[in-house]
Amino acid sequence: MSILSVDGSPWQPKMHDVVCSAHFVGNIPSKNPNSPAYFPTLFPNIYKKKSINEMQQYDRHNCYRDKQRKCNTVIPFTMTINDSN
């Protein structure tokens, strides 16, 4: 992940630079790389080119993937004839 400075150049942290917890989902940074709070993602709109709700985007992707899996799954069809004459 690359973090850009306000002028668009790559930001290089210095020894005493910190990111406060307000920039992490849930206001607490996570040490788990799979957590949405692993990277700081909450910044004022001035720093964003366009606003994206990452959790909604992730949910939409999962929904699409699940629908594709269901459409590609073959469901066996069985029929029972009950002859009671």
C-alpha cells in the first residue's frame, strides 16, 4: 500500500511520525492483515479523489461471487411417481 502526500508524492514516514487511531476502522489499529483496521483508511474527504465505502464494496463483491457460484451449481433433480390405483 502506498500513501501519498498532499502534493501527490509518495509519503515516507520518519522516526517520530505517527497515525492516530481515529484513522482506523473502529478507532483501533489491528495487527491482523485481514482486518479492515490493519491499514489507516479514514481520512478527511480533502485527501480522497472519490469516496468509496470499502465494506459495501467488499459485500457487493461477495454477493456477486455467491450468485455466480449458485448459477454454476448443478442441482440434481429426482422425481418420484406414486402409483396408488
